[in-house]
Amino acid sequence: MKPQTRSAPGCLLQLHLLLRLLLLSAAGHQGAAAGHQGAAAGQQGAAAGHQGAAAGHQGAAAGQQGGAADQQGGAAGLRGSAGRPLLVFLIDGFRYDYTDQLQALPGFQQLVQEGVKVEYLTPDFPSLSYPNYYTLMTGRHTETRHMTGNYMWSEASDQEFLIGTNADSLLPLWWDGSEPLWVSLQRQGRDVFMYYWPGCEVEILGVRPAFCEKYVYNPSVENLTDSITDALGVLRSGRADMAAIYYEKIDVEGHHFGPDSEQVRAAVRELDGAMQTLNRKLKEMNEEQHINVVLFSDHGMTKLQWMEKLIELDKHINMTDVRKMMDRGPVVNLWPRQDKYNEVYAALSRVSNMQVYGRQEIPERLHYKGGKFVSPLTLVADPGWFITENRDKLPYWRNESGPASAWQHGWHGYDNEFLDMRGFFLAKGPDFKQNVQAAPIRAVDVYNLMCWTLGVQPLPNNGSWSRVEYLLRSSAGPLQPGPAWTCWTCWACWGASVTLLLTRGN
């Protein structure tokens, strides 16, 4: 996609704002106090110019990378709200139906009554964590933003991304494919505080959030409630425009015990206690009509039966014919040796309960094959099946007894249209309708919605505004210009105006 050009109305709006700055500057010569205000306005205008230039550069880069961007989300800017503070919760592995019994979950029940809840949220493919962390915060499909899995290999540099656990996972190599929302805000001088959010410590496109409480495995509910208290404080005080909190326990219990287990139900009730704390503190602080709250998950979870539904690759191919294998589970990436590609492909094509795709055979609907780190062969298991080299390589977890290993009983990563992979989304606050049960949305749609509530111009993306605009109390809807700030006439006018401001100031 080429960068979108700024429409004439957008240019006129910029010129109108610049004329207002000129008037402020003129008024500044009438008194010392007014003069200081005019100078401050000039400095703010200069800062806005630098931010606009950065946005234009990013928009151009994103336009080159995002040729497949949906015109509804990518080509249209969005007229946002007044730019109210936003509190974001990413609840890992929270399946769409975990809140079906709302009477037992008073915290979630209040959120739903006071806000909007969609039927379900369809994740991006693969329905894994890191790809969807980035989809949710960029509005872009896997093949556009390039974060293709929890485990990735760069063939060019021979470096690995191992679900964020190794040092190389923090390299910009994996993250610079797109600009996430928190980076856009920081570029504009609007601070973001992030709590346990995977990757918040990474310098992305040269930018880090103002505050990052680095990810630790499975933060406790006490960590969560402390983060809620701190986040509300910085949003209320104006120290941050957005705060983002990550919580993992639902996903962990879903893997270990399965999505239908009592352990998952207990974890959901525990999370509900934190939601009660959130609701109470918003009321006590009198911030219910000032702070927007958005909660979503990256994917769902399905039951796993290793004994009955296991695909062992070494029973079908010689593993020495494979240069590299990344990940085990529903989606596996293989780099066969060049002279063995056809042999490996043919052998695996005969295996039941999974699909084998050469890179160009990957279905377009998955929005995956153009990804930077996609392998020559991609294996996709049928729902409930698990792919590994052999049974000895299964990813056991250590239970409370210490060294003993245990089965995993839940997994995700399957075809994103599989019902059990569906996530959840709900929101409340001054910009959202109340007590609304809404139609399904997709992970790529969430970014535009967050941009709107923050008053941020979205970058090119794959989201659909039409799927989310009715969640809002009021919406001006999509507004040209596009997100790439490339109106050179406006910049020329801006430069001339700043020169005039400086001249008058002297």
C-alpha cells in the first residue's frame, strides 16, 4: 500500500490551527504573560511538527509493508474522542465463553452491564500468543507485521525467537515490522505505562514506553491488583495517557488442566475479584466517566489428548532431512534440506489429521504466507491434534511436586476460525455504550477502536471500522486523510508559519 495523502479538508484544518498559533503569537506582544504563552504555543507546534514527520516516515514504511491492508481500516483515518485516558487488559488464554455464568462473576457482570461485550473475538492465525499480542496492538495481520509465531528462526542471521525467553528474543529484528500503539503514543509525547506486558522492555523503532514492569512468568493476582491501583493513579494524575496490564494465569491453568477444569474456573473467579477491585476503585476515584477500560484476550483454548491425538514426525520422515524445526503443537515450521524438500513434502502430505503447505500454498484467508519468518513448509494440525518429533519431545510441565512431569491438557494455535480459539472482548467507559451485547469482531479491529478513544491517528492496518464503530456512544466514523502524513504543501505552510512565528518573536 502506498502512503495515503492528506485530503484538502485535512490540510485546511492544519492551516487553521497554524493561524491560531499566529494569533497567539501576536497577542503575546500585548503583554509579558501573553508573550510567554505564545512562545509555549510555538514550541508545542514545533514538537507537533516533529511528531508529524515521524508519523509520515512510519506511515510510508508501513504502506510498503502493508500492501494487503484492509481499506476500511488502513485507508481511513478515524476522528477520535477527546483523547481520554485508556486502561487496557490483555488476559492471556481467556476463551470467549469463560464468562457465560455471569451470576457467579459479579466483577465481570458489572463490566458487562456498564459497557459492551462482543459475542467473541477471532484471533489472527496462528492463534498463538506473541502473534496476537502484536495484532491487537497494531491492527495488522501476521504477514504484514511479521511476528509469525511464539518460536521463530531468522534464516538470514541464524537467530531464534524462543517465546521471549532468550536474549535474542529482545532484538528489534522481530519487533520492528510494525509500530504498536504504545510506540505511536510515545512518539507523540504521550506516556504509556505497561505492567508485565511481554516485550515492553524492547526498544521498538527506537522507542520504549515511559514505564515497563518487565514480564515475569505467571504474575500473581496480587501483582494484578497492585498494577490496577498504580495504573489508575497514573492515568488520573495525567502521568500517562494509556496503561496496559498483562495477566497470564488463565492461560497457564488452561494448558495444565484443560479449559473445562475446575482450576480454570477457580482462576476466572480469582480474576473476577480483581475486576471487582477495578470497578470499586473507579467509583471511589470518581473516574468512571473519565477513563475508558478495554479488556481482551489473545486466543482461546481447546482440550488436548496426547495419548490419542499425537502426530510423531519421525514415524513419517527422517528428521536428519530437516535443517530446522521451530515449535511443536498445532503449527510447526520446517526448513527441509534443499535436496530433500520434495521427499519430505510428499511424505508428510500422506499423514492424516494435519495439512502440509508449501509457502505459496498457504490459504490467503490465513494472512500468513507473506510473513518474514514463515518457513518453506508449514504443518497445521486438525483441532485437538498435536505435532512433535516424537513422544519424548512433548512439552511437559513441572507440577507442584517439583521434578515430576505432567501432561498438558489444553492448547491453542489452531486454525483461527476453530470455535475454541475464539477470545473475548469487553469495554466500558465514557466513550462506550452500556449494557450492549454485540456481534463478533476480529483481533485486527481492536487497534482502531483504541486509537479512536485515545484520539490517535491510526497507522495503515487491516481492521474494519464498521465492525466496531457501533460499540461507541458516538462516532464521526472514518475520516480522510489516511494515516500517512504526506501532504507536502501543508508542511511547506507549516515551515513558513514557524519561520514567521520565530521572526515575530524576535
